[in-house]
Amino acid sequence: MSFNIALSGINAAQKDLNTTANNIANVNTTGFKESRAEFADVYATSLFSSSKTTVGGGVTTTQVAQQFHQGNLLSTNNALDMSINGNGFFVTASGIGSSDYSFTRAGAFKRDEDGFLVDSDGNFLQTFPVDGDGNASSVSLSTTTPIQIPDTAGSPQATENVRISMNLNSNAETMNPAAFDPTDSTTFNNSTAVTIFDSLGESHTLTTYFVRPQNGAYTGQSNWVAFYSLDGQAVNLGSAGSYSTDTDGDGAADSTASALATQPDGVTPWNGAVLSFDASGNFVGTDPATMTTEALGISGANVLSAAADGSQTLTIGFNRPTQYSEAFNTTELDQDGITVGRLTNVEVGADGLVSANYSNGSTVPLGQVALVRFANEQGLTQVGNTSWKASLDSGEAIAGEANSGVFGTIRSSSLEQSNVDLTTELVDLISAQRNFQANSRTLEVNNTLQQTILQIR
């Protein structure tokens, strides 16, 4: 009997040593949770024996229990690295559409060749589906899907509207709009440009030239003329604007002029628009009131390629421009067209919302990282690669959103380190070694006693 007791002690000490060694080996494993060997004594008695004199039968290992307390968070430079600050596990699946879920705290994810987020074993990160505003439509584990980050976003959308805001210097030199020439900077006061897009997503530069006309100011009002070109070629408005002038200098309007110049061919009229301001420099309006360009294709300005939609026009509006006694400056240049966007960045919010930013300025919400929790974390079954699976002991996985309820927040560009305390493990290693030596000594003493008995004559 004593041999069995000593042997059980040696086995328990060996299990303790193995557990401690495994913890030390994984001190740098991302998302690793340390284990603790738990033991219980072996005690057996029968109906005909006395419990007061019965000696225990040794020791047995009851469980190697993992400890799920938080590990330190390590910052990285990869936005796809994620950690959970608080409760919860990431969910991964072995395949697209698979319900073979694994659960992990290791958030070192990357894009595979198809743009899906996967871990080092190729398991797919699961997310809740979201609408266009980034709101999750379901938080059920059964509705989670792998998240894919496309390289491109959307189809091209031709520009229809352009909005401009600026300040025009009230002290600017006056000029003759009829002499306007975009290649001669002495024929206009200022210019500004905005990029617009055709139906194929090709970019073009729309330039607005501002001319302060001679005699265009009188008591209570002053006028400016604006001309437009696209990629350096003249673009006409549907009609030219007109404005009142003060030709005799008495401060009252006494004639009318048109916002007209001649295109570079020296023949074709170049229709401009008129912007009017009051005595306080505030915007009054434009003439024409709606400024829509001619078609930009072959039948009009002949700027777009034959493959693009040649009927495209631009409606140009001014958003509260001013005419103050200060230098010209542009405060707004906006247009509603987009080109095909190329992936530039991926962001992950504290709530797990994954958004992709594209070169066309669009931000697309792709999914919300799913988190799960369990009634008994220590009941999870280890499957390697710092992952676990649900079991009868752990209970069913309960899904939820990060940063809500009992679930922790998700930290992008960081990883959760192993929660192993190396100093503690080294002390435990010494303790397990001494325990092993003591049980070995017990076995040796038992052997000596047996030899003594065998040598009695």
C-alpha cells in the first residue's frame, strides 16, 4: 500500500511539474491562459473498517484548470490585431458557412487571399451583419458570418452637383470680362479648382475663374463674373448672366452688361455667371439663378471620352460666399461624384465595428466582431492554437456585442499577452521539484523497509 501512496505522489508531482513547464513554455504565446494542477486525496473505507484508523490512499489529479484572468495588452502597428479588454471570446469558424465554432482570446488576425479575416490556422473570424449605418441587425451566434474586406468599394458615380464657397476681395482690381483668357493671369482676379468624376469614374478638374468687372459696383451692390473650364477646355453655362453697371460713376446703376467672353477659338461665346453681393459683403444671388453647364461630351464641351456618358452636366451652386476686405480664400469645394475606391485603411471600434476606408473618401461598415461568454469558462475544452470549444461543462455560448453589458471592449492594434506570471511559475517549479524529491524519498524508504523485512532470519 505504501508503495502505491508514494507512486501516486510522484505522479502528482510530475503532473504539477508538467503543468508548470507548459505555462513557462507559453509565456510569450498570445492569448494563452495559464493552467493550475488541482489535486485531491484518495481515501477509501469499508463497512467493516474504522474510519478513525484508516490511512489515506495517496493523491490524485482532479483537474488541470485554466485560469482566465486578463493578460496584459501589447500595442502593435497592425489595425487587424485585436484584443479584448474584459470578458468575452472571439469566435472563429473552420470554413465559410460552417457552424464548427472555436473560441479564442488570441486576436492576431490577417487577410487571406480572398480578403477574409483569418487566424494563423486559417479559421474565419465571425461577425454580426450590420446595416449601412453600422448597426448590428442580429446578435445571435447562428447569424454570424466571416468578414471580408474588399479591395475596392462601389461603382463610379458621375458628378451632378458642385458646391463652392469662398471670399472675394472687395479691394480687388477691376477688369474687363470680355477680355478673359484662362492662359493669361492678368485677365482674371482669382481661380479655384475641384476634382469631378465622369460616369466611368475618371477624374477631371473643374476650374472656376473670378473676374471683378469694371463699373460692376454701385451703391449697395457689387458684382463678380465667373467662368468655367474642365481640364483646361471652356465649358459654357446654358446662358450667360447679366449685371447692372454704373458707367457714369454717380453711384447708381444705369446700364446692363453680359457675362460674356470668347473661347480660345476666337469665335465661340463663353457664357459666364454673375455673383452679386450687398453692401455688407453678403451673398445676394447668381444670374442665371440655376447654373447648369452644357453637356460635357462630344455634342457639348467635348471634354469627356467617347466611352463616358456624354450627356453629363454639372449644376454649380455657391454656398454663402462673401465679399469682404480680405484676401481671396476658398472655404468649401464639394461635389457628389465618386470613383472606384481602393482600400486605404481598416478601422475597428471599441464596439467591434469593422469599417474599411477607401481612396474615394467612402467608409463602408463591414461587420461587427462577435463576442461570446460562457457560464463556466473552466469547462471549455482545449483544442490547441490557444482555442477552445464549448462542452457540457462550459454551457452554451452566449453571444453579444463588445462594449455592452458584461462584454469587454475591443482594442484595435493590440494583442493580449499570456497571463502567465513567470516569477510565480519559477517558484512553483521549485516547489514541484521538492515535492517530487520527497515522494521519491518515500518510495526509497519503503523499499528499504521491505528489504529489512526480507532479511529477517
